[in-house]
Amino acid sequence: MVVILVSMMKDYYEDLKRKKADHQENNKEINVVINSSGYTQLIKCQELKVGHIIKIHKDENIPADILVVDSYSNKKEVYIETKNLDGETNLKIKQVPDLFRNDKTILQGNQNKKYEIEYCVPNKYLEDFSGKIISNNVFNNDFLDSKNIVLRGCSLKMNDWIYGLVLYTGKDTKIQLNTCQSQPKFSSLEVMMNKFIIIIFIFQLIICFLSGIYASLWEHQNIKILGYMEINLKKQGFDFVDCLVRTGGWILIFTNFIPISLLVTLEVVKYIQGVNLEANQEDYKQCKVQSSNLNEELGQIKYIFSDKTGTLTQNVMKFRCICISDYSFGEVDAKQYGFSEEGFYDPLFNQQKNIDQNIMLSLKHLALCHNVVRNDDGEYNGPSPDEICLVGFAKSQGVEYINKNDNNVIKINVEGRIEEFNLLFLMEFNSDRKRMSVIVEKNDTQEIFVLSKGADNVMEKRLKHNFSHKTQASLQKYSEYGLRTLVLASKKISKNEFLAFVQETNQARGMQDRRDEFIEKAYDKMERNLDYLAVTGVEDELQVDVANTIQKVKEANINFWVLTGDKEETAISIGYSTKVIGDNCHSRIIQLSVLAKEAKQNGISSDSESIYIALNKGVQLCKEYKELKHQNEGIKITFVVKGDDLILIMNEKMQETLFLEIAKDSDTVIASRVSPNQKKQMVDLIRNAFPDVKTLAIGDGANDVNMINAAHVGIGIRGKEGAQAERSSNYAIPEFRYLGKLLFHFGRESYRKNSELVLYNFYKNMLLVLPQWWFGLASGFSGIPLYDPFIYQLYNTCFTALPIVVFAIEDQEHSIQKFLEYPSDYYGQGQLNKLFNYMRFLSQLLKGALDAFLIMFVCFGFLENVGNGENMWLFYFSATGMACFGAAIFVANQKIVSFSHSISAFQTFCLYGSYGFYVLCYFLQDKYFNFTDISGSFKALMGFSWWFYMVMGLLVVFCYIIDVFFYKYGDDQEIYTELREKQEIELQSVVKQSNYISQIQEQNNIYI
């Protein structure tokens, strides 16, 4: 009943919170246009219907998915923040459809103008929307896409108001379609615990059935001497029905054999562990626990999959280098000053700016090709820190982006001279395109230019000519420095080319099937034959203490994978600076792209075949490197692979097998140019190949959500890319450096304490139930209960529950600093599952059975002797049963001391308070409830000789000593012996070094 009651209370509390949140959301009021005059009326959000036109004011949240109909802005642009939707804090731009933009009577209900809107059925993809507006006065239809709609959950910014037509409401909105619950995660401890419960259940059925058979057979064999039991003497042979009845009786006796309360106890303990973590602001500042059921899983991690930008780095961009006309500016000084706070520095750049026309073209390119918005205070805001950094650099070099007016005219200040460009078309960036482009027309000359920027591997295919050797060398150096690189390119087109492109794009937008595919084909056609302009290098600064944290992670024998969208050289450079890749003496890099290139040089033309040969070569190199030793330390292998190569690998089973063979022997894997889906594939690959190892994924952006959900444990970092990763994660941390404490202290300690808690619950229930079974050996397994049924029910809830709960919450084996100092020595227990496995489970069952036998033997053996003679009245069967019951409580609670490391005053109070509470309950039951079987037994039990209590005390001490011996010399304690030896060696080294320094000081008369 207690278990059910606690679960009911927990579920009710959570449901009540959801109900209040739903009620608050549904009853928000919104302005709805009610007549042709534009008057509005307040209605509740739950009353919104498709077709309503609503008015949204600045900073208000959007209550439904709407089509923007009108805007306060003359240029009919809408600025929204999608923080509540995808977690990104940068502003997004939405537009009023062209047909509505010039219609001043759109809200006045003009009878001469009618609009019919056709649009797609609801879907969960945020950027997937298509439709068209059909007007009775306009021959051409206006096609709609995602830039015309604002989704529920967004908030309006930089606009006083907008009007929107409701397209989707309730469960049809995209935010609701994306709130489907991910697959629930269970810790391996819980999974194994459930298996143990099944084993216990099967064992219970077997032992009860055998006891029932034995009781029935024993009664049949001794039927003549059991006349006082009024047994039917005419019964002959084995009675199967009687056997089943007696089996049922034993099942009732074994009711507490399965620790039902364990589920609630473990859940409560994990929850309080999470609360304590969040409350510990000194060590875990702003850390957040969102799935406390995975606490112990943090102590068993073998693979970590990490994003780079915003996770290992701060996502704070500083412009460092630019290569124009085969000359690199800023690179030398950036290297010399170690990427100082001044950022880009090169006096020669200003001198060459007036000579080299490409420099000015590149700066204009940066000021024109972007989605940056300039606020009223002059600050830039945009969809990514990279763009803000690039526009800011152009401004610092004399080409300032001023604004974009209502007519899509971009103004830039070129060293004091205002130039205007008409923005004709925008091809936005996405993770698939990896580039963005704009088509602009210069006002004074009517020249039309296509300006593009993107990743080097994407842009090089679209250039009219390949990179020169000097440009390629600069690009390589930027990447080696760990800079984020972008390639700038442009071309001049005619008016007819532009009109043909617009026509082709509009035709693609009007298609119902494969719409996005045809639009991308039109974009790709326009973004070809570009002229190279420049390569930029932007530094993303590393997070605080990231290198030390990764070093500790690797010391703990955790395989660390970096999955990034950056180019390969940049990823490798960041690997060195963050200690993902070790020093050159002990590290070897297997670069798949290099091996594949060698294969192609040897005459292999097929990409798939070259990758296959490269993987085979990688397997051979792994075997060679593993055989190498350097100063008694094994070689550390880093495996580097590109996203394009992963596509080929994942499509071939044989190549996937070879990839896994290299990956499992590698200490680090770095995957560059990977998509969000490929990140998830990497996690799934390891989970499927090695089901026993535990994985962790950590990231800060929306593109990391799939990876976070796929891993056993997902950790989100609050960063500049928004909060979606944090919301999707199981644990949230402010910075990467907190990962070490989360794993090596909180995770490891949770694994240790929760393992002991579960095993202890199995043990103490064995201790309670099995004395009755052992007594069956002397009673023909009659099935008579040994304990009082009322006090019996208090064993798990009142007499043995609190001490183990306090242990699992408060006990600390060492300080955080100690765990961080020796991560491999302590953390390995969880990785190897030394504290919670079948052997430890079996040992606890055997220990429980042994202790139960000792309790039964001592109580019945000694009490029977005490009861002989003239004091026969002292002996009561019930008193003996309660003596067994009390001994079980004392032995069970004292066992906790054997595996505790920091016994607090409160834990001591709970421990001995449980003993006192048992005696109190026994006394009250005996005194005031005379109808029970134990009536009068308390007095009898208290009247036994002093040496009986001495024997009982020795029994408790004996059981305790066995436990201490087990925990001190058991197999799981080998790690502590190694650790002590390691610490002694380090101490001796320090002493020798100190003595040596003292001798040198004495010889040279040095005094301090």
C-alpha cells in the first residue's frame, strides 16, 4: 500500500503541474479581428480556429501557426525570436507575401478582392511549408514557403504589431508535432535489477513449491503420530491438491522475499541525489538534473560523443585572418601574439586596401551577403555569431553595413561614401547546403552580382577555377591554427539571367511534389562558375579548462569522439589544443582521407573502393601502433574521418565493420563535416556494436538533439546556439568543464551508492524471510508463520528503510578533488560493472541465507535450552519469532556500517533510532493489542538471561565482521590496493625529491 500510495502521490503531483500549465496556456487572451473595420476582440487561445485573423503586439508569444498578413514595418518584414521553439536566441526574418504586401485593403474585407489559400497538411518539420495564394484579381498566384509563416511559440521582436491568418491550431502546430516523447531511457542498473527480481521470483516459486511437496510428503509419512492434527487417516499416496495448498501458504510467508519497496526507495533516493546536486552551487554551479533515473549511468560511461562549436569552444567569434589575391593578412601576427585579444592585426592590410581591388570587393561582400540586423542602438544581431563577426570585421576595415530599408535597398558606408544595392534574391544557409548567397543590384550602375560564401569543400566545386597553391596553403594553415574558414566568391550576371532564374525558381515553388529538390537545383545552377575572392579565418575560443577536463576523461579510459561540422584540418587542430589528441610522442593519427588519397594515386578510381582499401590499411596501422610502446606507455590512436566518407561507409556493411574495428582500438575519433543525422548514426553504431558499453552525448545546439537523444545519457550545455539541446538533455551544465565532476564524482558515487542500495534490499529481505524457511527443516515445513503479521509489515517501511536511504544520499567515499586526481582508479569500477553484477548479487543472496540460518539457529537453539526446567513459562514460540525478527533488524542495519565511508550524526541517529522504534512498536503491540499472537511475549523476551543477549550481540558482530571482510578483501576492492600502492610510490618520489633538494641547498649554502 505504501508503494502504491507514494507512486500515486508522485504521479498526481506531476499531473497537477501539467494541468495548471495547460490551463494557463489555454486561457491566455488574444486579439482577433471581428469585422471589416479591423476591430478586434479578446478571446481565449483555446477558442482560436483556422481562418481567424489575429493581432500580435511586440514581445507577445504567437499562439498558433500563422501566415503573416500585414506588418507595422513598411517593408513588411517581421523579426521574430524562436527561443521557445528551437532554443536559438538570434532573430529570424519573416516576410509578408507579395500579394498582401501592396494590398492596403487586406483587412477591410474588400468584396472585389477574394483570396483563396491552399497549403500543405500539418507536418513536424520546422522549415517545411508550402502553399499558394489564389486571387480573383491577379493572374499569377503567389507561392508561399516557410519564410511567410510564424510558428507557435515564437515571440515578436522589433515590430509594434503584425496581423496573422491562423493556419494550424492545437495539436496540428509544429511545436506540438515536435513534442512527441522520445524513447524513455533506463539505467543499466535498473535493467539488471529487474532481471534480478525475475530471478528472485522464479527462485521463490521453486522453493515454495518444493517446500509444499516436502510438507505434504512429510505429513503422509508421519500421519500416525500426528493424531492431534485430526488428519484423515484414510488418505493414501501423494495429494497434489494438498501440495498446492501448502505451496500457497509458503508463498504467503515469502511475500516480502521480493523487495517491492525497492522501486520506490530507489526512485526517491535518485530524486534527492539530483536535488542535492542542483543545490550544491559551490561545485555544480547552475547544473540541472532533468532525468534523475540515470544518475548511476553517469558512473559507467565508456564513450563520449561531443560537439565542438559551443561545447568545446565558447562560440565567441574573433576575426583573425583573411587571404586575398594569394596573400594572407593577419596570419603572422595572429600566430606571433597567440591570437591575442586585439583580434585581426596587420598594418599591411590597410596599405594594400587601396591598391588591390579584390580587398575592397571582399569587404563589400562581407557587408552585403548576410542575414544580420542592425538594432536601433547600432549593435548587430543575426542568426549566427559567425555572420556578426564577419560584418563587424568589414565595419572595422571601413565598409560598414548601415541597414536595409523597406524597399529591400541595402545601404553600406564605404570609407565615408554611401553605396546602395537592391537585394533581389536571398538563398539562405542550411546544414545541407553549407552556403548562402544573395543576388544584389548596384543602384548607380544597375550591375547584378551573385555573392556566395560557404564551406571550402562546397565552394571549391562551384568556382570557375580551383584554388591556387598559395590560397590552398593559407586555407590549410588557417585550419591547422583551429580557425573556422569560409570561402567568399562572386560573379556578375545579366538581367536576363536573373529573370530566367526567378522564373525557374517560381516554377519550382509551385510544384507539389519534390518542391525543395527542384528549388535546390535552381539555386545550384545559379551558384556555379563563381570567381574566387577570399578565404576568412575566424577563431572560436576554447572554453575554460576544457583541455584539462578532456585529459581527465581520457585518463579514465573513456573513448572521446568529436563530431563537428568544421573542416578536417580545423578539427585536428582543435584536437591538439583541447588535448583530444595527445602529444606527438604517444599519439598516432590515422587519417582516412589521406589513406584514400593514396589508394587513388595507386590507380583506384572508385570512391567506395578507395575507402575500402583505406579502411583495411587503417586496421593494419592500428595493429602496428598497438604493439608499439614508449616509456612503458601504450600508443594513443586518433582516427580522423570526413562526413562524406561516412556516407560511403554506412552504406556498405563490410566497410562499416572495418570502421568499427578501427574505432574500437582508437582512443579518439574525430569526424569532420558531419550532419546532425550523421552524429546520431555514430552513436547508434557504437550502441548496436557494443551493447554493454555506456555512451554519453554532449552538445549545445539544436543540431545536437538527435545525438543527445540517441545516447544512453544526454548532456546539454547552455550556449549561444539556444536551449533546445538543454531541454532535450538528461542533465544540463553551464560549461564543459563541469563534465568531469559530473562523471567522476556525482556519477561514480551514484553508481556506488545505488548499487549498494539495491543489493542491500535483496539481502535484508532474504534475512527476514529465510529464517522461517530454515525453521521449516525442524517443523516439517508446516508453513506456520514465525512473525507477528502486523509488525512484519513494518520491516521494510519503518525498521530498515531510513538508514539505507540516508546512506545513499549522504555517504561520500572521498572528496571531489580526490576523484578528479585519480579518475582511472575509481571510475573503472563502473565501466567494468564491478559493484553490480551477477556475482555480487549471488554473494549477497548467499550471505543473506547464511545470516538467516545463524539467526534461526541461535534464537531457537539457545531459547529452547533457556525454556527447559522450572522456568518453562519463559519460553514462548512468539517470543522466539520476535527474537529472530529483532535480530534480522539489527544485523541488516548494522551491515550498512560495513560499506559506509562517512557516517554522519544523522545517519547514526537513523540507524539506532530504527532499533529503538522496533522495541517501542513491539512493546506497544504486546501491551495494548492483546488479541495478537505475540501478546505477553515481550515480557518473556525481556526476561531471558543476560548471556542470551550477549550471544545475540555476538551474532550481530559476527555477521558484521564477515561483511567487513567481504568489502575489504573482495574482488571489487583490487582497485583500492592498486591505488594505495600508486599513492605510496608517489609519496616516496616526493620525499626523495625533497631530500635531494635539501642536499643541494646544503652543498651550495642556500637558505630559504
